[in-house]
Amino acid sequence: MAQLIRYKGSECYRIGGVEDHVHLAIRLSKTTTLSRMISEAKTGTSKWLKNISPALSEFSWQEGYGAFSVSPKDLDAVIGYIDKQEEHHKKTTFQDEFRKFLIQYGVDYDEEYVWG
């Protein structure tokens, strides 16, 4: 995924995740949109996974995604957070973590549409 993101002209500082989600720390290229980058990353990695293992032939990403911009001065903290995902999710579920981000950043949401 990092190679694909870089090939498309953006920078990928870190990728990390657990069974049900992945976090990316990227700097988006000036020539693309966030939705296009996410779509291309999902499409490209899905095709790659299906090619490398028949057991993954049914793999697909969820339709949606969440994205939050951060200041460059906070990049090291974000990378540290991504590096500790496995440890972090022993205490907090993905759903609880995402709700916390939405509340922290003042995003109104409806549970039906976030997880639907």
C-alpha cells in the first residue's frame, strides 16, 4: 500500500493496523484528492492480495473511511500512535476509538451511517 501511495505521488509515512482496520499517515499530493487516493489504495491492495493468495479471493475493504488532517508538528505523535495499534486495541475497540475521534474533532455523526 505504501508503494502504491508513493507511486501516485503522495508520501506514506506509516501504515499500521489490526484485524478490522488500518491507519495511514500520509501527505497527500497536490494533484489528487483524498477520495481518489483512498479509492486507488483500496483497489490496488485488494487486487494485489487476491493475486498473492487464493485464500484472499473474497477480500474487500469496507466502503467508507475516516480521514483527519494533522499539523506537521504532530506527525511523530501520529506515527507513534499507529505503531502501537495492537497494544492500543487490547484496551479499546475500533468502534470506540473512532467515536472518540469523531467527538474530539467535533464531527456530527449518526451510528446507522457510520457502521452501516
